[in-house]
Amino acid sequence: VNIGILIAVTRIISRISADNYKVHRDANAF
């Protein structure tokens, strides 16, 4: 496995997870 691809996928997953967490938190705020 190319380490560069692995890092890129990890960054994408972490960013999506952070976005989902932020949206979920904002939704609970209302």
C-alpha cells in the first residue's frame, strides 16, 4: 500500500468525521 494514499485517505476520513461532528453539535444547539 502506498503510504501517501494511506495518509490521504486518513485525512479525508478525519475531515469528514470532524464535519459530521460539527453538524451534529450545531443541530443539538438549536
